[in-house]
Amino acid sequence: MNTNPAPVSTPTLDSQPNLDRVPEVVLEDITGLSAILRQELEAETQKQTPSSQAISDRIAEEVTRICSKSARIQNSGEIASWKLTLGRHRLKKCLRYYKLGSRRGRVELHSTLSTIVYRHVAPLKAQLGFQGRHSLIEDFLQGFYIEVLKVFRRENNLGEEYSPKTRLELAEYMAFTEQYAKRRISLPGRANQQIIVLRAQNFARRQPQATLLDIEAALESPKREEGEAMHRSPLSKQVRDQMVADALDPAEAVVRDRVLAELVKYLESQGHGDCVDYLALRLQDLPAPEIDEILGLTARQRDYLQQRFKYHVEKFSRLHQWELVHHWLGADLSQNLGLSPRQWQQFLGELDQSQQEILRMKQGQVSDASNSSLSDQEMAQRLKCTPKQLQRRWYQILALAWKVRNEDLKEIKVP
């Protein structure tokens, strides 16, 4: 059984955490840290269960390992403080899924990971719309969830028969899945990439079983003895080179570049230059700690910036440049907004009479090549509303379509 530790993610040291009156001596060993975490976990869940003890122990062991491996934390002189901060951070992620519950938590995780791999699961130059990519995402993620469970067992020294059974254990597994998916693997040329993206790219290539290497093993640091052997392997080098090749379908790249250019123009016109900077760094695939350091942000400031960025991206996608964005996603009106026939019927059933009329007129703009289709100004006059009101109503229609698409995600199948 492989018991090698996972790659260490080092936090930034922009602002020193505090012990919140927890005596430092309590945090010197795993038992003391675990006791604090368990107390806070049970206070949030209002339950005392064997699961809370086991989860607290696992979190305490993980953050202790991280702190012992991080030279920056060791040199900071605040080791106990960082143990507590990292432990609470892991606990917060677990509690987030716990509070969402089994169903909502599964959908939230599935949606998050689907967004990351959307552009990577399809073979290059594949002409796939939203539904085609959705099917590939479903196939890929079901296998990925099984893989993550195996990793979770291995890293926590759990038996092969272990599966999360309680709500709290499932929340721990989902939090681990998200964290594992976003782990970064070092690549040649000082580049790095998220594990789930590498897995999705490998899935898209449909490599023969004979050449399927374990990506983590192939890309591990050559400092490890086993890693050195893999690093020297010609086949390993070939896999590495293939995985870092950033080749897009030229036609798709043109549309993507136009979407990005229009998004930047929109953000600048709205006076959100900090969102433009954030977007530029995200496009470089930098990890969150590096983005914080470059922009000089605290964790709270970054959360606020992310929320504001997400809000404006949604407005851009559903209002200001909805046609361009939906065309890029293969989910424009000519394709029923990327909805399957069953989803389309569900979507239509949730529209009121006024919304159905707006949808019919919008479809007429797309299908009617002559000059007989109505302009937005004429549509507003027919509906006895202002152009602004028409825009808001159309935004609500598109938001509902996105909701129907995302709510139809399959549940995670935990072995």
C-alpha cells in the first residue's frame, strides 16, 4: 500500500493567525489539536459521535504533517498557531458540506468539478455542444469519485472496505474530493496544474491501457526515490509532455479569446479593474496563495473579490453578452439553451405566460433570417415594458435555464 504523503500546500504568511486563547502547549501534539477540533466540530453539528472523533483525528494528523513539511511555517515561529488555523480551515470545508446535506452537497460538488473540467474532457477539435460535453463529464466524474475514495483510504490508512456512511463522513469525503481535485502537480518549466484537469485531459485522449501510468507517480517530485525512477522513464516523460501540451481547437480558441476580450471590456467599463487583474491571474492558473500575494489581499478581501467577480461574470454571461457566451458553450437558442428534450419541457413548464412569449420572440430572432423578426425595442413595446425591464426578464429566463441544467446532475455514487 502506498503511504507516501500528498503534496504539501503552503499557506501564505501575509497575516499571522492567532491562537484564540488556546494554550500553545495544547497544540504541541496531535491529541491536543484533535481535541480542540472535535470540540468545535461537535459544537457546530450539536452531536457527539464516533465519526467526529475520527474526523478530528484525521484533520489533526494532516495539518501536523503539512506544518512539519513547510519550511515557511517552521521558520515563522508560529507553528502551533498555523496548526490551529489550518485545522479550522479543513473543518470549515467539511462543515460546509455537512450543512448543505447529502443531496445539495453532492450537487454542489458535482457542479464545482464539472465547471473545472468542462473544457478538458472532450477530445481536441470535437464539435460537441453542452449535452455532448455533459455526458462526457458524467462518465469522467463517476470514475474520478471512485479514484478519490481510494486515495482517501490510502492517505488516511483506512481499509479497502471503508466507505462514508454517516452524513458527517460523507461531508468529510466531499470536502476531501474538492481539495484533492484542486491539488497542483508540478510540471516541467515551473508550471503546475490541478490533478482533476490532468485526469480529464488523460480521459479525453483515451490512451490505451498499456500506456496508462499513474499521473501522480509520473509527475511526483524527483526527490523521492520512486519518483526518480519514474522521472527517468522515457514513457513517463512522454506522458508528461502530452499532458502539458496546451492545444486548443483553433476555431474554439478564437471564440474563447473573444469571450475573454469582451469580459475584460465589460469589467473595465463597470469600473472593476481589480476583477480584471484577478481574471488575468486566474488565466495564468496561479494558486490562490500566489494570487493573494500578488494582489496584496487578505483571505477576507479575496473572498469578497471572488464573490464580486462571480456576480459580474454571471451578469456578463446572462445579460450583456449572453449570445456570445451561450454560443461558446454550445448552449445557444438554436440548441434549446443546451437543454435535453426532457429538460426543455421542464424548463418550459416553469415559465409563466409572459416569459414564454419573450422566449418565442427571442427564438424568432434566431430562426428568422429575414427582416421580419422583432428587435428588442419592438419586443419591449409589444410587451408594454421598457427595454431595461425586458432585459431583466430575459436574464431571469436564462438563469432558470442554467438552474435546470445544473439541477439535473447525477448524484455522486460513493462505492
